[in-house]
Amino acid sequence: MHRDLQVNQHQWNAVCPLDRIVPDTGVCALLNGRQVAVFRVGTGSEAEPPSLFAIDNYDPNSQAAVLSRGLVGSIGERIVVASPIYKQHFDLRTGECLEAPHNSVTSYPVRVEDGTVWVGA
């Protein structure tokens, strides 16, 4: 219940139309002065829509804003993005850096409304 309360306190920001994000890639959006990487995983269909995730775009391992350009994949049950610099993996659901948990990033709630991707930041 506490987590739901936190989600409701986010300011929702329109990012872009869903069809502007190529499946299994990310885009970068500037939300409230912060770079956020938004990822679309899967092509989606009416039966199973694509999964959307948002994490900070800044990779603390390389000290560069590059996560939106990383490779999307999975490690076990985790959906991750590999940073394009040093290849550390970030869990797209939680922002956890698998190789260096102390360098994890923030994750944000994402929703689609009327074909537009919205991120709570």
C-alpha cells in the first residue's frame, strides 16, 4: 500500500507516442531537468501489449548519460539493459545494477494512455 501512495505522488509527464519507440530499444526524455531512459520491450499486440520501463539515463559506472542507448535483453527472469560503455546490466524493473549494486539507478512508473507513453517522475 505504501508503494501505491508513492506512485500517486509522481507528476506524470508525456514522453512520446508509443509507436515512436522501436521495440526492444530505449529513448531518452528530459523530465523535470532529469534524463530518463524509457524502454519498450516486445512488439506488442492487442492480446499482449509491450512492456514499458523507465530508469535514470545516467550510468554511474561510466559517469555518462548513455543507458537509453544500451542493449536490451534478459538475464534469467530479469529484463535488463547493458550499458554501452562498460556493459554493466541494469534491471529495468528496479534500476539495480547487477554487477555493482551500489551503482544502481532510480526506476520510474510508466503507463500508456491514448497511445502516448507517460512517465511518473
